[in-house]
Amino acid sequence: MGQEEKKCCGTEDKCCDAKKTMSMIFKVILGLALLVLGGWLTLTFWESLLMIIKGGIGLFLILAGVITLAIAKE
């Protein structure tokens, strides 16, 4: 029940910092890759994306109307 020392590969600061740095680098590279892939797919399927947005406008307006009526009812 005394103080326990954390050991991370011998020296605490250097190893834990290296793991955090590698984790951050991996996350940044993964994030950039996902951004590039998302941009490329958006440009590739632009016509289909516009069709989905146009089709969703009516459903959005119906939902907005139902919410407006529910608020007005109170």
C-alpha cells in the first residue's frame, strides 16, 4: 500500500513519450488518409451525392413541419 512506481520499458519518460508520439503520428496519418479518400469519393460520386441531397430535401421539410406542429400544439 505504499507508492508504486510506474515502469515503462526501463525509463518512464522516454518510452512513454515515444509511444505517445508514435500514436499521435499514426492518428495524424490516418486522419489525412481518410480526408483524402473522402474528398476523392465526393468528387467521384458528385452526381449521386446531389441526387441524395435533392431526395432528402422533401423528407427534411416534412420533419421540420412535424416538429413545428408539435411545438405549436403546446
